[in-house]
Amino acid sequence: MTGWPTVFLGVVAFATAVIAAAQIGLVVYAIRLARRLENLSAQIERDVKPVLGTVNAIAASAARAASLAVAQMERADRVFADLAVRVDETASLIQNLLVAPAREGRALLAAVMAAIAAFRDLRGAPGVRRVAADEEDPLFIG
């Protein structure tokens, strides 16, 4: 059996050995690649972990600052609302304190003026002619 079948059998055996070696090389390369990917993943995780912690801390600080700002704005709103109410109350009080006595003073002044006018009419100032209510105006033509 030293003929062609032996040669073909040798070629098949050689091809099988080459394919087996290629498969073993491929498996070894895949294992190395998996290890490198695992190392790369671990390195990225180590590098990103502090950054994520910092980002979380920043987010927590921003949330706290936002809540404090909202509380301050609500407090300022209450202060301004109270201030507006007090200003209105003060304006009403001042108006009542100034306008009411001014009205009373005006009424009192009108009363005094009327009393003075009444006294003048009663006294009958000299040279002033009294006109009777039933007399007609001499200049009236009608």
C-alpha cells in the first residue's frame, strides 16, 4: 500500500493535524483575548468608580442646593407677603389717623365759619341793609 491511497491518507492526516493546531491556536488566542478584555474591564471599572462616586456626590449636592434654594424662595415669598400686608395695614392706619381728624377739623372749621356768619347777621353790621325775604329785587324786570 505504498501507492496513491497512502499519499492521500498522509495528506488527510496532515490536513487534520493542521486544522487541529489552528483550532488549538484559536482557542488559546480566544482565552488570551478574554483575559485582556477582563483586565480592561476591571481597569475601566477601577477608573470609572471614583468618577461615578464624584458624580453621585455632585448630584446629591445639587439636589440639596436646589431644595435649600426652594426653601429660601418660599421664606422670601412669605416675608414679602407679610410685608405687603403690614404696609397695607400701616397705610390704612395712617389714612384713618390723618383723614378722619382732617374731616372733623374741616367740619369744625365749617361750623365755626357758620357761627361767625350767624353772629354777624345777628349783630347787624352798620351800613348793611337787610333785605326782606318777600321783597323783590328792584332791578328785576319781569
